[in-house]
Amino acid sequence: MMDTDWRAPGEIGPWVILSWVLIALGAYGGLPWVALEYGLGDFTPDEWLSALGWHHHRATFALPLTIALLTPLAWGRASGRLRGWLLTLSSGLILIGVLTFFLATRGAMGLGAGVVVLCLTALLAVGFSELGFQRGDCFIAGAVIFVVTLVVVFIFFPVWQIFRHVLMDKAGALAPFTFFRIITSFGVGRVIGNTLLLAVSVATATTICGLIFALYAVRATTRLRYLIRIFYILPIITPPFVVGMSLILLFGRAGMVNDALVFLFGPQGLFIPEGGAPLFERSGYIYGFTGIFLAQVLSLTPVSYMVISGMLASVNPAMEEASLTMRAGRWETLWHVTLPLLRPGIANAFLLNLISSAADFGNPLVLGGEYDVLSTEIYFSIAGAQLDFAKAAGLGLVLLTLSLTVFYIQKRWVGERSYVTVTGVETAGNVTPLPKGLQRSMTLFVGVWFLLVGVLYVSIFLGGFVKQWGADYTLTLAHHLELWSKGFSSGAWPSFIHSLLYALVAAPLTTLVGVLVAYILTRKQFLGRGIIDFGTVLIFAIPGTVTGVAYILAFNTPPIELTGTAAILIITMAIRAMPVGIRGGMSALSQISTSLEEASLLQRAGSRKTIRFVLLPLLKPTIISSMAYSFIRAMTTVSAVIFLATAGTDVATTYILSRVESGDTGVAVAYGSVLILTMLIFTLLVQLVTGRARTERQTRTH
């Protein structure tokens, strides 16, 4: 927190209060006070007129007059502190009155009511700043209130709804044994065991594979290691379930591997003598634990590689050189020096992929077969014939508890140890190469991995151009024509356009709010700061399926009824990707001296101008990276939006999954390949723009 008592003169001028009052009155008189039944895109003039606030005389006739009475406070001669008290109390009471109206009438807030609530919250922030909150900085006071409200409404409130549906029955009475009944019902124990077994197995395998790739990329001396630099891009641009679909194309009952084995060793196979018994028959061995495990290992290993390689690259080579100087061999140095220094990265990779595996929804849905896990069981509790929200909430609570426990272990076990090797003191040291035998083995492993991944991605793109994979390999454009040739109102176009629009709205929201939260957490001290900090951790720890269930329970009923609208999808996409923007912003801000902001404030620039003209230009690389990641994450997300998308708000991933469930594998694979290609082009464009900007900065510097 910066030590300055300065406040820009006139920052809380009369027009600030007047503008919010006028916006509130305009929203009350011209926008729907209660929610329209079919949203803002489908209504009649009569429906719009009847939804306006001044048609609800019994409860809201005094609202515009009461809001208008706030105007004299803008030009009043009262002292700043007295005006602050008057503004805080009046806007706070009106805000409570509006919320009480909707709670009492059990009505759903419309767009007009939402804007009025926003304006009243802004006026409340102005009042707080007049009282000296955040040293009288109106912008920062409003930002703090906005962020606290955001965390409470879209994180804590949905999580509380999960607990409420577990602890209470449909009538609202306390039912403390509901959760116990859910987790002890037939089959739930098996599902929990399946989830834990899969998560631990995948986390172990991906950590080992990621360590191999990291060591090979940083310490190997072969040219093959340069290909690993593009390795980490694939899981980011690929929807979570597309790898599972490609495994079906290769190893499914009608897959290429089954076809080849039947041709060689099946009935009438090439190597089977006439009248001899076949050695192989078609099987669905890829479905179940094996398929999910393989798909998740292929998808999550690059995550482990990114975590471990970053730490390996920062290890001071002088430590390993000192070991070699003491006559230790390369194997001993690797085992007793390098690997112990990588313990935080290895632990982070293991625990991160443990959470990711348990939370994965797409691959278990596509490849699960009879192997049930928590994420799919939650989905079928709502999407199936059961429609059991209590069971979905109970299982979601189990999955959330698992994620939070793992996250807590990671914080406690890794966070209390020191692994500092870069001290700021200049040291000499050369990077220690890998033992020759280990490098040869790793080269073979990496080569086989690249071959498998290459075949998988080639099968994805080829699968959309054959009539029926496994039966008729005749080349055709039928699948792509079905998706894209029927006009923008049919086929895959609506879902693709929805995904683009939602992602384009969610990405800047995610980035701006993330940077704002990061600034508040790193630069300001206030009551409730710990709540925001815990909320950002909770966002990261909540699995996507749990988020979807929580949002259905929280926003499917008044007063905030958002399910079935585009708004809930955009909010979900933004909230799910926000931790990256927050952590990236906090890391970048930690490298920027507060003296720059203090100098700007001393020049009477104000916090808003300081952030805009001083911090944001310095945070530009972080902002671009966060926005690009948020856009890709929004385009490829599935686990949360699968519960929230409807026929009118369908997105690309839910459309693909629906075609997979209906057996249209060719259409699904064709759409998946287009989505991957779109993300790849977008990623290359972002890298081109950021690379050019970096070159221009270096040129200007020199």
C-alpha cells in the first residue's frame, strides 16, 4: 500500500453523482425491470412495456423519486464527510429496498433492475470514498466494491448453493443426513474409487513423462529436442475430448489398429493358415480405464512439461558443476542434485494433473464405457432421466473437497521449503548434459511419442474426409458440407458463431478484471482482502463440472435468473479463465516498482489515469498473453458450459459432443479439426504480433 494521503481535487465532482443518477433513472424508465421470459432477443412490444419498472406501482412507485433525491448531494454545501454519510446511507438503503422487493415477490431481475443496482453500487462507492475509504480515491473504492461483489455473487454464492442442496431438502428444512445418504448409496463408492485410481495413475504417468520431456528439451544435445518447443501448444488449442475421439479412430472397434490386426491375425487373416483358429478378434479395449488413461496422459503431459521445464531452466548450473568437480558421475549428479532441486516443479505437476484428471469430463464421456467417474456421474444426475440436483450437488461437493485437499497439500508441502539457486551473485557454470545411455533411451521415447501424437492428429483431420471410418474410407466432403454449406442459420455455423462471440466478449472481461483484482491484491489493504484472495484460489480449485452444477443451482431461480441466456455462458467462461489473468498480473506487478505509481500520483494524475497510462503499458505483454489464453480457453471449454448451453445458446464443444453421442463421429471429427485449425491460426497470429512488438521495442531501445 502506497504512503500518500493525496486525493485529486474534484475527482468526486458533482457530475459523477449526477451521471449515475441519470443512468439509473433511464434504466428504470426504459429497460425491463423484471426479466423477459425469452430473453432480450425474443419479445413483443407489449411484453417489453409490461416489464418496465413503472408498471409495478405497488413496490416501486417511489424508486425514481428516491433516486432523484440523491441529486442535491452533488451540489450540496455539506462537508465531504457529511455528504459521504448521506450518500452511503441513502444509496445503501435504496439498494437494500430493491433487493428486498425481488426477494419478497420472488421475481427475476431484469436488465433495468441490474443497471439500477449497478448505479446504486457506484453511488455507494462514491459515498465510501467521501468517508475516506482507500484514502478518498473514488476509482479504487469502486474497484474494491466491484471485485468483492463479483467474488461473492459468482463464486461464494454458487458454492453455497451446493452446500444448501446437500444440507436441506426441497421444502427448505434441514436434512443433515442427505449428504451421507448420497455418498453411501449403491455405486457411489465405486465411482469415487474409480476417480481416485484414475487421477493418481494419470498424475504419476504425466509427471514422469513431463520430467522426461523437460530433461530432454533442456539438457539433451540432439536436434530432436527443438521439436518439443511446439509440444506444449497442442493441449491448449485442442478441445479436451478431441484426443479421445482420435483414439477411437485408431483403437476403437472399427479403428485402424483393429482393422490391421484383423487383417493379419483375424479370421481368414494373412498369417492364419486355412482352417486355423484366429488369433485376434475385434474388441473395444480402448473403452474404459485404458482409454481414459491414455487420452488424459496424452492431453496433460505437456502441462507437466511446462511446469517442470521452467524450473529446470532456472536451476543454477554451478551446483551441478560443483557435483561433477567433486568427482560425482552424471547419473549421481542427476539423481542427487538436479532432481531434488526440481521437487517443487514435480510436486506441482503431479498435484495439478491430479486435479485436472479428476475434473476432466470430455474424455470420460467419450471413452468411459462402463467406467464411471465423478464428473460423468454428476452430468448424468442432471442430464439423464434422474434429474437429481441433490445427488449432483453431493457428488460435486465430493469432487470439490478432493480438489481443495490436493491444493492445500500442494501449498503446505511445497510452500514451506526453499529451493533457491539463483541468488543474484554471478556464478560460472555450464549446463550438465544427460548421461549418454539415458539420452538414447529418451530419444527413443520422444520419437515414439511424437509418432503417436502425429498419427492421432492426422487421423483427426482425415476422419472428417472419409465416408465412414472403419467401413468405407472413400474420400468425401459430405461431413464438412453438412456442417458449413447450409447457411449461417443451420449446421455448425450457429454454434461456431456463438463460440466466437462469447469468447471475444469473455476474453477482454477476463483480462481486465483479472488485472484489476491483481492490482488490488498486490497494492491495496482493506477489509475483505482475504476473501478476495481465497476466492481466486477457489476459482482455480473448482472443477468445471462442479462450476456448471453450482451455476445451475444458483442462477436458475429468482432473483438472479440467468440460465438459458448468453450472459451465463460468458460469465462462466470469464470466471473459469480468470485465475490465469490474476496470477499473471500479480507476477508482473511484483516486478514493477511502486515508485512509478507514487510519482504519477504526486503529479495529480489520479489512480484511474495512473493505471491507464503507467501500469497498463508496462503490463501489455501479460495482458496480451492472458487475453489470448482466455479466448482459447473459452472456445474449447466443455465441462462447465455443457450444463448451461441451450438450443439457442449452443457452442462448438457442446455441438461436437452432441454429435458424438448420436454416433455421427465423422461430423464430430470434422468439426473438431476445424476448431483445432482455428485455434492454431489464432495462436500463430498472437505469437506473430507479440514477437513483432517485442522486436520493435528492442529496436527503439537501441
